[in-house]
Amino acid sequence: MQDQQSASLRYFELLGLGSLALGVIVAGMQYNSLANSREVAALGGGGFVVLVQFIVLLVSGALILFISRKKSNIAKWIWIVLFVLGLPAYIPQLAKMFDAGFVGVLSSIQFLMLAAALYFLFQPDARQAMKKS
């Protein structure tokens, strides 16, 4: 029998996984510019881009599912720390993405989805569900 999941944790999971799906689209749209940059070319070019994207997708997806399904407080705080640490690197990148066009809009939507997921993670029903496990 499946545990009853709080509404906020369901929203967290949907927004988190949705943002990952959107991130795959954003990464695909940026692939050529990323793979052809000098810094990335020195690290292996396109193969390096794909490897990093795969690792980010795998780790982020696992953390989101550990939080929403297993109600792991350790995964919750790892996810929060990674979100906060990623902000200083994300903001300058967002400006470059807006220069590239629609990818900046999609990336902004992705960020807002993650911020909303973070909001739902701290709602009373989500906190209560996390305490029960």
C-alpha cells in the first residue's frame, strides 16, 4: 500500500521533475554554443556537455524523488544547498541566455518552477509529512 503523500510534496515533485524536463529542452537549445565554447572544448567539447547534463539530471532527479517519495531530510537539505549555491552562477548565465533569445525565457520559467518547488517544500503539510518519516 502506498503512503499518503501531502499535496505540497506532490506539487514539489511535479514542479521539480517538470523543471528537469524543461532543462533538457534548454540544454538541447544551448548545446551548440556550449560545445563550441573554448572552455568546454578544452574539457572534451560536446561529450563533456552531455556528460555534465546527464549527471545533473540524474542527481537532481534522484534528490527530488528521495525528497518526495522517501521523505528524506538529508536529500531535502542537499537540494536546498545546491539550489542556493547555484544562484550566483545562474544569474550571469541567464543574461547570456536572454541574448540568445527564447532559451532565456525557457530558462527563467525553469528557475521559477524550481523556486515554486522550494516554496512547496516548506509548506506546513510538507513539513508534517517529512517529520512523520
